[in-house]
Amino acid sequence: MALSKDIYKAFEDVVGAENICDDPVIMPAYHSAELGAVILPKNTAEVQAIVKLCNKYKLQFRAVCTGWTGMFPKGIIYLDMRRMNHIVEINEKNMYAVVEPYVISAQLQAELMKRGLHLNMKGAGANCSAMLRGHGHLDQTTSGDDRNQLAIEWVTPEGDIVRLGSLGSSDEWFCGDGPGPSLRSLINSAVPPGVTPGVFTKSAVKLYHWPGPPSFPIEGESPLYTMSEIPANMMVRYFSFPSVEKMWEAELKIGESEISFELMGFNVSMVAANITTSNEEETEVFERLNKAVQGPGFMVIIAGNSPEDFEYKKRVLQQIVSDADGKSLEAVEDPRIEGILLCQCIRISASIRETFRNGGAFNSIPIMGQRDLTIKWAIGAGKAKEPLIEKGLIVDDGGAFFGWGVEQGHLGKTEIFCKFDPSNLEAKAAVEGWQKEQSTRAFKERYFANLLMGQTEEIGPALSNYHLWWQKFTEAIDPNGVSPGGGALV
Amino acid sequence: MALEDYRGDMEMCCRCSACKFIPMQRVKGLQYANVCPSIAKYNYHAYSGGGRLNIAAAMLKNGFNYTDKLLDIVYNCQMCGACGVSCNYAMDMEVLEPINEFRLKCVEDGQTNPALEKVINSLRKQGTMITGARGKRGDWAAGLNLKDATKEKVDVLYHAGCLTSYDKDMQKLAKATVKILQKAGVNFGIAGNAETCCGGRAYQMGYKEDFLNQAKKNMAMIKKAGIKTVVTGCADGYQAFKVLYDKYDLKGDLEVLHISEYIDKLIKDGKLKPRKKVDISVTYHDPCRLGRLGEPWIHWEGKKVPGDRFVFDPPKVYRRGTHGVYEPPRDVLKSIPGIKLTEMTRIKEYSWCCGAGGGVNESNPGFAKWTAQERIEEAGSTGAEAIVTACPWCEKNFSETIKESGGSLKVYDIVELVEKAI
Ligand SMILES: Cc1cc2nc3c(=O)[nH]c(=O)nc-3n(C[C@H](O)[C@H](O)[C@H](O)COP(=O)(O)OP(=O)(O)OC[C@H]3O[C@@H](n4cnc5c(N)ncnc54)[C@H](O)[C@@H]3O)c2cc1C
Ligand code: SF4
Ligand code: SF4
């Protein structure tokens, strides 16, 4: 859906001829969507000017960072944020970093490690935007999601620049809630339609202490990277448990005792994906590991701030695991495997292998809630995968789920997915059927499955009619309806 | 294999953007995280490895619609293969092969680039990729009294390559090589005026037939002369003889070595001793076609096993850039007294291209230099006085870029430093 010459020219005047393109030939690279145009703004002023033009010409727009996933209505203006890729500030004293949208997490993390700092990176991986919120492997210790986003610079759907949190009253980025306006609930919509209207142009990310080395001592050649030495104050283990209750008991105690650096409720299928370098090898390793575990499990990374602290944490871990009848997976005790997991799970490049390598696609149901209950729901969803596995429609991962606790507590994220070959239409239909059925079951059993697109009317009444408020909000801030919902930040 | 044969690979692309960056574990900061010159310069996702696959897959499905923009995308790619390495860190799928097939198809369909056409015309007429080449190919060896490998029995054929043979500024590399081989007492020869282009750069540009012609000519000469070992002076030549000839079943049992590998062997066998001190701090640039694309070809034919995952019968072993020539040039540099070697951020399989490959040097010199400039800055950031490479095309592109930008970094081919040390 091409733009008229005049409108195209108006956008071109803002960003320059090189930074706007509506040639249909590039569209397959942009989710095969029929976009109005792809525009590459360079700074907040350009974003603002583009948004104002969108309002003037009643054109819908959506901002996108790496654009791993996405749905784009016909004719929409795609703001590819690639050129906004600067780290504005790393404030070591106040422990925050201010970034533009297209700084990827791997870049920010590497800069931070040099300074003894770290961030909560979303589990999707280091290849994604460091600025956009999400849940990740460090959630147990750092919390996830919007807790890690501090002040934000936001171009509203009408093109006003709003500075949220402490930025609203000063030039300081340290707080998302004030002094100054906190519109956290509005800009971080965790519930459907799940996307913030307008464009984030800068955001402060909360930082944490990094107990590891300033850079990872990696050796080997791709895809066989491991660590040349395991830092003396770090350890990775995978424990399996005889029951969900026992696993949950251990997970909670680890949270309460604050000993873990990272607790990631991987299943062994994900461990296998991470430590292998091909699909064939992964199948074989999964079968071996699956025999070695006694039930559900998780991976823990312990990092000591001193030799004494490290010893203490290891001893506490041992006690907790033994109280819960946990068993360490021997394969992970091998320093080579330990090294691979440290690379994969701290520098987080795990998710591509875990999801896409096998068949090329995966459909997932993530749910938030009390971990032991959501895990039980996920076991049901795993059982429902069995007929699909038997028919060879989806990858046999033992029906497994994964997830992690958030903020050392009871709450957490539990997720289960089916991996399949999307060119197999029977498999695709079966997986979509499974996803619908199990999401509906989750909702009926009062779990919050936050990717239930299009069910706002159903979910709304269960959540204080938030959907009606949401509608009022968006009408107020987006009177021209140029910033549509329908994407997802998580 | 044709583009259609990679349909499954292209459809596997999950659009994760990993192919724009060096593997995540290797990212050392904000700077030098990019690995693909094309997306780094042109920004639209279409210019990335993944974007190229998305477009090619869509065209296979919906028909080929050649527009100026499409050709701009196709030809502004150094065919450096970095995207494939980063992708294959996580995924089992071919990336560079379909990108390459797409370019071959463009040329086959007559959708060529005028600057590249000019180069290919020169190849067809004069057997060289150097347009307007003057003199004869073997002129550089005048007065050196070298053996003619097409007539005399030699252990090694030294293939100098087009740029080194014809470019007056680059002939020093051939002369340095000769000195080194003579010093080590190697029974070697050259083909002189009978040498012809390896065809590798024509292949990168998309001209498969011209490449095959050159390959056949070279192999016929080699067979006739009974040559068992070829040592190439440039990385393009190395990849052509070693990998591409093998890919098209033309290589036979010919042993192919790059000069850096051969010197390394001579040093390790005690036949060559770099004794003189060369006081200089350097950093080493891995040429794409000696490094990740110099990995041996793996012959494979098979079918996807029907079912839930992307596995094949027989199992497919991917070329992930791991088995390129990485250590020999480094070992050679380390063996020279006085040289201090410091590594850049992007090295070995995830090295940043010099910019001169894939025809970009000829079709878009500005982009080639832009790419070189980024590497020059990265080299400078190590504190090194010089960047050392192992390919004349890299050296030329770096030197010209430094000359234009007024930088002070020195540029050497590895043979120049060895020559100083013996
Ligand atoms: C395999 C896989 C695993 C994943 N695992 C996790 C996980 O563990 N935890 C998790 O939290 N998420 C997870 N996700 C979701 C993931 O975070 C998103 O897919 C996201 O796309 C990642 O890329 P990005 O950060 O570059 O964002 P993008 O894909 O670029 O954008 C994501 C959304 O944010 C909007 N957006 C982008 N930039 C802006 C901006 N500047 N202003 C306003 N809106 C903007 C986009 O329109 C889009 O709707 C996973 C996704 C995949 C495919
Ligand atoms: S080519 Fe590979 S790395 Fe690039 S987007 Fe596609 S799957 Fe990801
Ligand atoms: S071959 Fe090189 S230039 Fe071309 S898309 Fe891949 S990484 Fe980019």
C-alpha cells in the first residue's frame, strides 16, 4: 500500500531519502507485511516529527527494535529503530544505564561487565533490545519486567514528548515513578493488547552488581564456545526432583536464602539444546539426559562475592537440594558443559537454539502466577502434547515446561511450547488447536495467560474491567487511532 | 544446487537478527558488535543475511520481480559469509549458500551490475579480473629466473593471482614470496604468462559459468604439468582452488595451501628461520576467504527426514566457519622476533570483512572503503602500528582507504614481514 508522493516527501524531508523506503521488494524482510513504508529515524526529534505526520495524515505507525516477532496491519508505517543505537549514559554511582532502543542487550551487558555491573536481560536473548522490558533468567534475583525500567522518554501517539518518572521533574533517570509523572500502568501494558501506544525513545535500565570477570574468557570456535576457565567464584548445576512439590520447595528456599545468581527452570530438553551444536546431537543428548533425571528440575548459577560467600552459598544450596531429595545432573558438573551453560545462560543466546533450531517454529503459552500452581497447569498442558508427539507432529521434548520464580518469591512465569515444522500443515493446525485449548483451560482455571490475543473482552471482567479503562486511556492519548494495539512486548 | 534446493533453509529463518552481529558471547561492548557490513551500512533488514533469505524465499513463492532496489540489495553484499557463521551458532541452516545462489540466478537472468560486467569482460578477454591490465601476467617475475612449472618438474606451483601479478604496487608480494621460498630451498615454479585467473572473484560476483571456465583451464594446466601442490598468494585464490573447485568436483587430489600455511609449515619443519628482529606492534586481519570461507567443502547429498525437525538422511554436516585457516598466519607472526601481536575484537570466524569482496570493490567502491574504514579503526583501537593481512585485495583496500582518510596505520601482507625477518 504505497504512500502518495506528497506524504512520502513529507516523511523524506524529516529523515532524508536514504532513510525511508516503500519499495515492495524489501517487505518480505519485514514480516511480509504490506507496510506503508519503513522509516529509520535517527533521534527523538525525528520520531516526534514522524508521529506528528502520521497524525496529520491519519496513518497508523508502530516502532520496532530488532523485530523478532510482530504483526503489522496493512499500510502501517514501520519505524525501524536501528539508527537509534547509543548508550546515552552508564551511571555507575546510581546504578542505571540510559539507552536508545536499538542497543542490544549483548552490547549493554558487555559494557556493564567491564564496570562490575549487570542488567536483567529478557530471556529472549542478548540479540534483543536492552531497553524493552521482559522477563528473564535473572528474575529470581533482579525481578523482571517493568521493575527494571526506570525513567523513560516517550513520544506519545499524538507526538508529544513526555518524560516519565524522575525525568519529568529533573534531568535524572533514577526512578520510573517520580518525582514526576508515573504512567507505568499505561506505558507497560502487560495485559492484552500488550503494546504501548507511542514510541519509547530512551529509557533508563536498572543495574545490579556483577560478581563475575570483566569479560568472559571464551575459547573455541563457533558453535563450540565454552569458557577457557570457570571463574573461581561461579558454579552451574542442574538439579532434578522427585515431584513438583519438592522442586517448588527447593526453588522457594533458594529464593528466600538469596543465594542464587540465576535460577532458570529449564527442562532437560532445553539443557540438551544449549549444550549441543546440531539437531542430531541434540536428539541424542536429550534422550540421555532425560533418562538421568528423576523429574522436574532447574538450573542454578551460584556466584560468590568472596571465597567465603561462595562457600557459604554452595553449602546452603547443597542443604536445600538434599532436603528436597534433589539430584544433580552429572553431565552439567563437567566443566566443559558448565562453561557452555555459563556462556549461553549469562550472555543469553539460549533461546534461538531452544525454540527454532529443531523445526523452525514454536507456539508457546506463558502464564504468570504462583509457581507451584502454574507448574501443575503446565503438567496438564504437557500431557496434552503427548498425542501430538506420538503422531510425530511436534518435537519430543518429554512434554516439558520451563519457567522461573520472580523476586525470590512465590510468583513466577511458567511457559510451555510445542516445536514443529511450520511447512507441515497438519502439525501447524494441531499445535494451534493445542494452544487454544490449553490457553482456554488456563483462563478457566483462573491463570493469567498473558498472550491470549483477542480475548480482552473475556479477560477484562476478570481483571477489574481494565479493558474499559484501557479503551478510555487510548482514546484520550490517541484520538486519531494511529498507534494500534495488537503487538506484544513480552 | 539451485536456489530452490535451499527453500527449507530459507524458510527456517526466524528473523532473530543474530546474523547482524558477532556471536553474542563474543560481543565485547557497544563498539565492534556488528558483523555484516551490508546491514551496518544500509540499515534496512533486507540488507542483512536473514533479510536476504526472506526476500529470496518470497520470490521463489511469488515470482522474481527484479527492481533497482532488489539489485541494489543483491550487489551490496561482500558475500563474506559472516551472517552464516553467526546464524549457525544457533541454527542448523544454510545462509550464504542461498544468498550466493540468488546472486547466480540474477546473473543467469541477465540482471547484472554494469561495473561487474566490465570486470567479467576483462576476464573473458584477458584472463584477469584487473580491468585495463597492461603488460603480461608473468612480467613481475622478469629477471628472477624462476622455474616454469608448466615445463619443469616442481614440488610446488606458486599461483600469484591477478592483483599481485598485474598491480605494480602489489607485485612486491610475489617478489617477497619468491625470496621466502628460495630461502627455504623449496623446489617451486610459477606458471608465468600461462597462469590465469582462478575464477573465484567471478564466482563471488555471480558469474558461475566464467568461474567454471577458469577452473577448468587451471585444472587442465595443473594436470598436464603433473602438479601436486598449489600455494596461493591470495585468499580468493585459496578459496577458489581449495573450496570452490572441490564444490564443483574439479579439484581432484590437488593439495592447496595458502602461502601463510606453507610458511608456517616451513618454519615448523625447520626449513625457514625468521631470525631478524622486526620491531613492530601489529594486529592480524583474517581475510574472509582464508578464514571462515576457506573451510573445506563438505560434499553432501540427502533428503530431509519427514517429521518434526530439520534433520537429514544422511546427516548433514554444516560448514560453520570453524575450520578455516586461523592459527598458521598467527603462528608465523609469533615466530618473527620483535613482533607484538594484539588481537582485534572481531577475529577468526567472526571477523569483519575488509570490504573488497563480492564485487563490492568494483561495483560500489565507496561501500568497500566504508567497510575498510571500520576495520582500520578497529585495528587502531588495539594500539597496533600496523594491520597485517594475508590477501592483496585486503591490503589494497586498506591502503587506499588509509590514504584517502589520512590515517597513519601501516598495512602489510604477512609475506612482507616474513621477508623482513629472513
Ligand atoms: C524464541 C523467543 C523467546 C522469547 N523469550 C522471551 C522471554 O524469555 N522473556 C520475554 O520477556 N520475552 C520473550 N520473548 C519475546 C521477545 O521479547 C520479543 O519477541 C521481542 O521481539 C524481542 O525483540 P526486541 O526486544 O528487539 O523487540 P521488538 O521485536 O523490536 O519489539 C517488540 C514489541 O515492542 C514494540 N516496540 C519496539 N520498539 C519500541 C519502541 N521503541 N517503542 C514502543 N514500542 C516498541 C514493537 O512494536 C513490538 O510490538 C521471546 C521471543 C522469542 C521469539
Ligand atoms: S538468517 Fe539466521 S541469524 Fe539471521 S535472522 Fe534468520 S535465523 Fe536469525
Ligand atoms: S555475506 Fe556478508 S555482507 Fe552479505 S549479508 Fe552476509 S554478512 Fe552481510
